[in-house]
Amino acid sequence: MNAEAAKPASPAPVPPVTALGAVTPPAPRRKSRPRLDLRRLGRAALLGSGTRGRLPDAIGHVVEAHRAHHPDAPVDPLRRAYLLAESSHRGQMRKSGEPYITHPLAVTLILAELGAETTTLTASLLHDTVEDTDVTLDQVGAEFGEEVRYLVDGVTKLEKVDYGAAAEPETFRKMLVATGNDVRVMSIKLADRLHNMRTLGVMRQEKQERIAKVTRDVLIPLAERLGVQALKTELEDLVFAVLHPEDHRRTKELIAENAARADDPLAATADEVRAVLREADIPAEVLIRPRHHVSVHRVGRKRGRLDATDFGRLLVLVNEDADCYAVLGELHTCMTPVVSEFKDFIAVPKFNLYQSLHTAVARENGGQVVEVLIRTHQMHKVAEAGVVALGNPYTAPPEDQAGGDGERVDPTRPGWLSRLLDWQRAAPDPDTFWSTLREDLAQDREITVFRPDGGTLGLPDGATCVDAAYAQYGEDAHACIGARVNGRLATLSTVLRDGDTVQLLMGQDPASEPSREWLEHAHTPAARIAIQRWLTAHPGRGDTAEDDGSARPGTDEGLVVRRTEDTPGGGADAPAVLADLPDATVRLAGCCTPVPPDEITGFAVRGGVVTVHRAGCAVVARMKSGGRAEIGVRWGDTTGGRVTLLAESFVRPHLLADLTEAMALEGAEIVSATVEPPDRQRVRHTYTVRLPDATHLPALMRAMRNVAGVYDVSRAQPQAAGG
């Protein structure tokens, strides 16, 4: 596009992207296609002479690449679109002196190599005409139909959006509105950026760096989420060369040195795999898939050194899903598997449609580890081209692709984009949307958690039970009061791990509402936006222990326990705390229920209140990282105090009676109690108790541990991140 077009480093044709995303060497330039040919074809477009009905030489490569994926595709729309684009752009030159038409041609060739359908390629040839020439959208619609008009309009609107690192949040929202419901608009934009990045070399260094940073921060994550790995990996390498030239140079040298090796362990292992699969009579293609520059650099930094097997992976392509598992079984039987490296993205696809089996085998000589990817040819096509390869959303789908209610399952609307469009509509303000989106784009890994009903939830790495609740229930998650993770009660702040099973506990009270503290535990835009939207609509509500010392269901204080008594620090039963802030009201935080002689610290919140936390409380670290200043606090009169204790025991008759009797003998008044259902002959009890003297807490805990069958008693507290 004009705003980002750069002079090509040389007038050589742009090399196409291969099926594996690599860049092939450019074909020798044919003498029959000099620059003059483009001008001749442009005149023909205007005068309507002998080229009518003929296929111009200039789009021969595009048509060839298109027919490789769509043998029966019509090519007349491409011919007419090229002629209109060439005649419209005639006289416009790139900075190198090349006719401007070389840019839309290159962009279209990239998309054709990825398998884009005819309508996308037609719009790609015309994508700059409305922005940079006298052609109007109405003319495009009249000549090529409403669908092409829609796509060209979307790309034109994207060109007007400044979505760089310094962009205002509202501009990115406009970008998504411009994209609408059709990711083909974004696909054309990504191919456009790839060609401009390929031809970036003649620009001033500062402009190269600016464009590279925007590409890194926004467009590469978008390519990842749309599953277009072929574009993503090349963009990463081009950005790497601009922003880290020395690292790029060194990585390039390492790759060249490895390629010059006399022995290639990857090739040897590929031969072994072929032999194993031939013996098992499994038809398969075994390829060596080189890592791109950024991938090699990351592996080197992670491991500290590079083995010869780190420069690539083996790719096994088969015909059917079942063959993938057959290959896996043979490799794990006949070779030495590295079990920790196994991942099944076929049974549980990634959020961007990616499917593959990942495994690794150890070589007998030297113990080098070789990574292996196993997928069908169709999975491979989708892995490389993502949504670009999935067809036309306006074409009636086969019966097996229709939704259960008869509605079409739109292949160009992956779940991530659907959520993205929902976020931009639901966010209460642009800043909330922008901040949550940037956090989401920064995530480079997704985990899968399981629901008790057998369903799954895809969440970003670091997601909590709060995120799971909103992913499963939407805004109904406001009523969530707790969760079980792998069968055990957990706070909503619990960080989930890949493979966890999560059961969300929903309250029956229609007045249930989210806690402001949940924002600290929410990592997904869906959760953050839903919570923020509710808080904005209900000012003054949703206050948590951090604000007023009270505890709420689902917060860090307790495990599904509703408090009905006075808040800690807010009644006469709390031990006195002195704060280094004149006239401040001091309240004990409900998240960690500090009592003497706990080491404590304080933070000022609104209304002249200082909340007091145990020094080891997880909230303390978050408040410090958020820039909150600590207030000095210390224990005064230790009379009174309330604390929540967790007792774990074996199941036996009369246990509850014996335990509560032991607590009463120590002077503890039980405020509330929860006993979980037994699990494998073990049971967990949660008690909130009031003590006549907070210093008696150690004696109370010892008395509880002395009860027959009780094997542990601890203070209930938020689980640490990662736990």
C-alpha cells in the first residue's frame, strides 16, 4: 500500500512462498517480460484491443499457483482485475523505479501460494486501487460483485488506521470494525505487510525500525492467531534482521555452518523413520523441516548451545487421522521416545486451528533428540495457511461442515476472531479493550483445561479459575463462588496448568456479583472486559478485602464460605493494629486474615483506610508491583482475632465432633465451617474461628493436629501463582 510501500532492493521478481513457508530462489528473469510488457498490457486494458480474453503474462505465476490449489477455479476475474489494476496504477512507481503494479501482483502471489480462493485473489489485485487511484468502490462492485467490493473496502479502511505501538486505543477498534466478520480482509493486509517487509531495505534505518516494531507487536501476533504460519515465520525473520542485525547475522552463520556438515543426523533419522514406516506398511512422506532463523535463535538461547538436530524437525505427512496415531505408535515402539515431549493437538486443536501430533525420539548414537511432527496433508495445509486455506465463507458448505442447528460453521471465523469482535463491542471504553487485547497478543502459549462434562476450554498460559469461569459461562460467571481443580476446592485466583480439570461452582443467589479483586486474577480479555463492564455499570459495588477488609465468595480469603459476621478489623473482636498514617481506619484483609504474631504490612486504599496483610500474602506482591506504597503497621493489643484454618484428615466416625470439641477447649469460637465431600477416604475442613487472644493461634493448631485422624492443619491463604 502507498503509505508503507518501499523500494525493492533490486528489480528482481518477488520470490514466492512455498507450501512449507520457505522462500524459493527467484526464477531467472525472462527476456520476454521486461518492464515494457507491463505498459503494453496497460494500454490494452484501456483500449480494449487484442488482450481481451487472453491471460496476461504478468499474472501467469499467480494463476499457476492458484490452479495448484484450485484446479477448476475461474481465472477470468483475475485477468480482468489485473488489467484494471495495471491501467489504474499506470504512472505510479515504487521508489526503485518499478511500476507500482508489481506490489499488488506480489501480494496476490503470496496469497495464491497459500491457497486463497479466487475472490480473495481478485480483491488482492485491486486492494490499492480505491485508495491510490481514481477507481471507486461502486466501480469495483459493478465489475466484480459485492463480495469483492466488501473486501476491497475493508482493506482500504485498514490502510487508514494507524495501529502502531503509539496508536490510540480507538484506532485498533476501528481496525476490527473495518475487518468486520471476514478474516480475508486481514489476510490481504498480512500479505501486503509481508511484501513491504521484504522490500524494506532501501528505507532509512529509523523508518525500517518503526515498521518492524509495528509488525512485531501487532501483525505477527495476528498472523499467529489466524494460523498463517507461513506468513508469521517469514515476518519474524524479516523483523529479526531489522531489529537485531548482529544476532541475525550470527544465526545465519550458524545455519550455514550446520548445512555444510558432512554428516546430517536429521537426514539419518529421517531414513530410519522411513524404514520403520515401510516395515509397518504405513504410507507416509517424511521430510526435514528446517527451523527458521528466529526459531534457531530461540532454541540456542534456551539451551545455551545448539546440537545438529536443533536446526530442524522431521515432518511426517499421512493421509488419514488414524494414520497419525499409527505412525506415533510405530515410532514409540521401534525408537526411543522422549515421553515428556509428546503433545496431542489433533484431539485438542490449538486456538488457531492448528492440529498435529508432537513427539521426539532419542538417537542411539550420542543421545541427540530429534523432534517429530505428525499430521495429515490437510492438517499441514491448515497449519501453514490457517484461515487463508479454509475457503470462501459465502459458499454453501458440505453437510458435514454445517452446524448442528443447520447454520453454517464459518471457516473464516475462528473462535479467537469471534471473541475479538465480541470484546471490541463489549468493552466499556477503548482503553480497557486496548490493554486487554495487547495482553492477549503478548501470550505465546495456550493451555487446555478440561470440564467435568468432557468439554475443554482453551486459555492463555497463566490463566486462572476466574478466566475459566468467564470462558465457560460468559457474564453468568458473575455468580461464580468457587472452583474445584482436579477434584480439590480452590480459590478463583488459582493459576491453572495444562491438563487440569476444572469444575466451577455457581451460586444460586440472583444478587451474586463479581469482586473488584477478580480483575487482579483475570488474564483473558473476555474475563477482564466482563468484570470491568459490570463494575462500570455498578459504581461503588464489587469492593473486596483489598478495599474494605470484607471477604467475598470466590476471593482469596476462603473456600466457598460466606461471612455473615462483622468484617475482620471492623468489629470489637479484632486485635488492634497501629498504622503510621494519622487518623487512618485500619482493617485486616480478609484474603489472609492476619493475627499476632504474624509479620504484617499495610496499604492505603480509598476513604482513608489502611488494609493490613500478612507479609507473605500473594496480594502484597501484586500491590507492590502495581506501585502501591507500603504503610508501616504493627500489632497493638492482641486481644481478639479471627482466622481461617484448613484441616485435612482421614475419614472416621465422630471426627467432626472430636475436632470441634478440641477447638472449643482452646477457647475458639467457630464463626463458619465447610466440610468437603470425602475423596479417597480423605476429607478437608475449613473453619473460620474467633480467638479470645490471637497469640493462642499456635496452641489451637497444635490441639487440632492432636485429634486422631487429622494429619495437617494450616492457615487458609491464596494459592501462589503457578500452584
